[in-house]
Amino acid sequence: MRSIGWRLNSLIKKPTKVTIKTNDKTKIITIVELGEVNTEKGFISHEAPLAKSLLGAEKGSILNFVNPVGKLVYIEISEIG
């Protein structure tokens, strides 16, 4: 059985680095405050739709996400931190 501390550390919260897999692509993103956004570095706002869908999720989760062009994307969270 895993401890409560493990559970809290395994959840996505801000700021945090997250490795996600979508189809055959792996991306590393960091969820940050609005003033720290830098898309070239993979820093996205906690207010961005993708970040909102990731917040509170845990490693191994598979999420359904509708991207800005309306396409359904399956996202697997492979690493947190």
C-alpha cells in the first residue's frame, strides 16, 4: 500500500514538469503561472485548456482532450516531476 505522501507527490499541480504521450509523440511540458509562459520552452499556463485537463491527474492516467481545432486526443501521463 502506498503512503498518502506518495499520492500527493504523484498528482500534477503547478508548477510541475509533465511528460505526456500523444499518439506516437512524447512531449515535456511545464505547467506554470501566467507570467512565466514560454511555449518555445514548453512552459504553459495553468489556465490553458491542456493544463486544466492535466491538473490533479497522476502518472499513468490516460485522458481524453479536445484540442483547439476540435480533434479528440488521448494523452497518457508518463512522468511527473
